[in-house]
Amino acid sequence: MKLRLTKTAAVGLLLLACLANEAAQAAGVLSIGRREDSTTFDPIKSAQNADNWVFSNVFDPLVRVDKTGTKLEPGVAESWTISPDGKVYTLKIRSAKFSDGTPVTAGDAAFSLLRIRDNEGSLWRDSYSIIDTAKAPDAHTLVITLKSPSAPFLSQLALPNASVISEKALKAAGEEKFAESPIGSGAFSVKKWTRGEKIALVKNPYFWQADKVKLDGVDWLTIPDDNTRMLKVQAGELDAALSVPFSRIASLQKDANLKVALDVSTREDHLLINHSHGALGKIAVRQALDMAIDKETIVKTVSFGYGQVANSYIPKGALYHYADNLRRPYDPDKARKMLADAGASNLNLKYLVNAGDEVDEQIAVLLQQQLSKVGVKINLQKVDPSQSWDMLVAGDYDISVMYWTNDILDPDQKTTFTLGHDSNLNYMTRYQNDKVKALVAAARLEMNAKKREQMYVDLQKMAKADVNWIDLYYSPYRNVSRKNITGFYQNPLGRFFLEDTVKK
């Protein structure tokens, strides 16, 4: 029997079809709730996880770190050779395209590397100053010549911030516009960025591994409040949420609709100290603050046993971690005396806290209580996470708990960024030690593995002696997703392999 539709019925069915189509599209879009929004899509101008973890699916570096976070694998460069003297790297650029359909060339790769080395806005200049020249004799051959052999250089090529970008697109758009709407060659491209709310990514049909990408897109939603994020993923309003509070892990694990992932990480939480502010510039004062903080209590109270007290800026499990590094005992009496001897008995400190971060807020209260026992007054200033970074860069703080995860396998990256007097003021601490700076540079060039390891042992000892910051604890990545999501995980360096993620 042939069905004859009235005009009203036809319109109704058309509306249902549209809604069904929208639902089908939504089914292929992964929604991720996270605490912080991104700050930029210009790779060289950021050092934040909030940026890098999105960069890794929009841009593609020459070399990648694999899923295990333990070895390198091809990226835009499908192969490479290194000259016997360790100074010349010749990379073969695969046949790949940017998200606008234009080819990725060796010229784009050379441009990207020279830009991260030379651009005044680059936060990574020190790490790439070892490059003498980067040239493209043809579209698929990149030749990098170093000023001297460099042990971490191949690993540095895997840094998300050194990803290959389109020279033509950047110059046409200008840096400011490109930073809002970039052209990359990764698994996804940026559809729209609504600051403070959402970054909408769509599948990049030109990605060289596009056939393995199952998602139609990814929505990164900015939801600063931890409790709100957890409630939304429980209600099915989000497919996944990052940064599960330690206090919620056990209860979320009991929810049959959810999967909690505690992935091995290189995360270290620490207390940043602004060395340029008065008494905080004195080593004895910083040492006293270190002894006035009971890390064991913090770990037990805040991390619910999931964290471990940290003793070095190089995280446990990472290359050259020094397990026997100094652990100052909790000794408030000695700390009080040291502060008095240093003329700092009545310290009054501004403590920057990320509002809505349950763990940060708990630590802030504990530190306020502990430091009060040695006569230090702590003034808590809660700010939106999107503001805290700029305040740290501006030096508008005395102390603040922050965290770092490694982006490459080699310790040079974090060491340079936090101890080597780089363009980011040693991760905003304003720490200065010329002997440390010289050793950081020397360790980068030392090709003997045993000698190099000893250099990093010495650097860990020196950083601890100077208290460049106060090491607090190591912990796993803590994320939660709905049961119908598979392949959602982070490797130890924090990369989400969203090209492997499936939404059923």
C-alpha cells in the first residue's frame, strides 16, 4: 500500500529526520569536560597542558612519542638518519596534507623549527637554540644542522609545541588570527573556539591516518568546577571529564555507567615560590618553608593514597630520576628558628589558588594551617584558572601550587624550562643560579650516558638545595568516561590519542 502524506505529516517527518540526523552527528562527537580553557593555538607561545593536550590532536610533530610513553615513532617525518658526528639530521617528510588540503612540505617543517628558535614570543627558544640551520633541499627532505651534538634533540622534535605548521597559512592570517583558528595536519581541525566555553574540533579528512579516526569531532568544554564536571559525566551530559578529584575516585568507580582511568603519569605537583619577592629570595627562607610543610599529611589527606611524596623535579619513573634525592624532614621548630635567623619571622604571603579545583583548595587550607605554626601568614586569593597563568607570568603572587607533566622523554625539557634561565623565568619562579644554568647547558651536550646521568643527579641535588620550588607529590592522571567510550586514555606524557577513541 502506498502511503500518502499530508503536508503537515511531511513537515513533521522532515523535522524528525533532521533531529535524527543531528543526533547521529552528536553520537560521533566526543564531549570532554576540563577545568581550564586553552590560551592559544600558536604552539610556540604556550607551555600549558590545557593547550598541549589539544595541540596533539590538531597539529602533528615530526616525531611522536608512542602510546606507552617510552619510545619515539614516526610522525610527519616517516624516517630519519643522523650523521656520524651527531650534528646533521636528515628527515624524510611523508606525503601528508594540512587541514586546508595543501601539502605539508619540508619547507613548512624548516619554517616551524626556525620559528620556535627565533620568534620573540616563543617560550621554547632555549631548547632549540642548538639548531644552526634547517633547510629543505626538496619538498620531502628536511636537513637540520646543529651547532654541536645534542643528546635530547631527537626527543625535542616530538614536543607538541614544535609541531609542523603551515607557513603559508600563518603568514596569510597573521600570528594573532592563526592563534585563534590554526591550520594543522593532525587528526582534527578547529571548527570554532568560543573562549571560556568550548573548542569544537572536527575530523580532518586530510590527516595522513584519517582512515583510523572514528570520531566525527571532539568538543573540549571548559567547566572549572570539579563537582559540576563530575555530575555532568554521571548524568550523561558529558562523555568524559578530566581531573577527577581524589575524593571522588572510589564513588565514581562504583557507578556501572562509568570508567575511571588512573593512567601512569609524569605529573608532579609543587609549590611555586616567587624568588623576586623580598625574603623569598633567600635560600634559608625557602628551606625553612620546605621544612614547615608536612608533605606526608598532604598526600594522605588530599590524595587518598593515590599520590606519593615527591623528592625531585624529575618525576619517579622518568629518565634519570634520582630516588635518593634529599627529603627535608617536617620540622616546624627548626623552620621557625631559621626564619627568625633570616630576619623573616613575620612573613605575609599571597597564595594564588585555582578556584573550583577541589584538590588545590584543600592543599591551600592545609598549607595555610601548617605555615601558620611557624609564624607565616598566608592570604589565599582564589582566581579563575584562566587568570592564574597570566598572574604567575606577571609575578603577581608569592606562592602557588601548580603541576607539570613531561612532554618529551628526555629530562632536558623540564630542566631547561625550570632551572635553565629560559624565556619563561624558570617557570615563573625567577630562580637564578649561574652554576645550575651552566650545568643545564652542559648536560644537553653530553653524549656519554653515564656522565649525563650524573649531571642530572647533580642538578636534582642543586635544585633541592636551592629550593627552586617545593616538591609536593607525584600522582596518576585521573579521568572518567562513560562506558560506551573506548580508547580514551593518556600516555605518561599526557597525550590523548583521540584518533583511537570510539564512541559507541
